[in-house]
Amino acid sequence: MADKVRVGVLISGRGSNLEALADYKRKADPAYEIVVVASNVPEARGLVLAKRFDIPTWAQSHKGVKRAEFDALVDAELRRSGVEVIALAGYMRLLSPEFIHGWNHRILNIHPSLLPDYKGLDTHQRALMGGEEYAGCSVHVVTEELDDGPVIAQARVRVQARDTAETLAQRVLVEEHKLYPAALDAFCRKLLADRAAS
Ligand code: GRF
């Protein structure tokens, strides 16, 4: 695909979803290209992965910086890189309302539950405690409320009798790695089509 949407990925840790997003171009011809990976954790493993994919990185600790000020730094970096869509991939910071408004429905997130169930943390443990038959993951547009924006894609896995939070998390993660690239691709494809039509 000649025209690609420029994506910035925000991470805080392991970066397995970032890896899946970056690796997708080996399997498909996605409508997106990752132009920068930014992190609030300078030692995040995901930054090492980004470098392996030759993706420019930016990192600064948020510690001691007010939320709005930190978000303004991230925002400036993303705009400097010409980012059009943001993909949160294990970004463990709440974003300020100013930041979210500034990106006007152009921020996606992946959450390890079947939203609207189990927003927030410890989703797998809570799904087990809730006696759910299915768990899963959701890709949604980020709005001001935590894990609350419109869901654009979901994948389910069946909960097994002997599941622990860890075994369930592992099986859901396999689905996350398939779901997120495909959902981001579809989102960007639509953006390009809307642009061409206007
Ligand atoms: C994933 O489970 C994702 O759903 C959640 O945070 C975790 C990040 O994992 N938002 P990784 O850093 O992508 O490996």
C-alpha cells in the first residue's frame, strides 16, 4: 500500500503487542507504518524491540512531572514525528483530557477483557472470579473515561476449568497479537478511504 497512516505507539513495558504491530508487515501490506515508539519507562523492554525493527524511539520517565506537562512532552514528540494515529500498547498511564481531546478519536487501545466487562486492572483474575465462560480482549477508541470508548474489535477465548489468571492471560495474549494489528489496519484503511472520498 503506497499511502500509509503514520502511527505512534505508546508503551510502558514488555512490548509484545508493539512487536505484533511491527511484525504485521511481514504478513500483510498494512495501511499503517509505525514512525515512533514512545515510553514513560526508559528501561522498557519494548524500546529494545522497537530498535530491532529500526523504529525511532523516545523515552522519558514521568516521575516528578505533572501529568498534563508530561503528556505535552509526549504530544510534542508525536507531532514532531508526523503521527496521525496513536496506538496504546500496554501504556500504563492515564492520559490527560487535554491530550485525548487533542487527538480527536485517533487513539486506540487494547484491553485484555471483553469490554464493557472488566475495565481497569487484574482483568483475568476478575473474569475467573466472575465465573465467566469466555474471556478475551478488545480494541477500542480512547475517550476520557478509562477503557470506555467505542469497541472496534474483539476476540474471545473459552475459560477452562483449570485456568489460573496466568494461563488465561497467556491464551488471551495470543489473541491480542492477532487482533490488534488487524484492527489498527482496518481503522487506518478507513481513515485513508474517508480522506480520499472527501
Ligand atoms: C496487554 O495485555 C494489553 O492488553 C494491556 O497491557 C498488556 C501489555 O502487554 N493493555 P505488552 O506490553 O504488549 O506485552
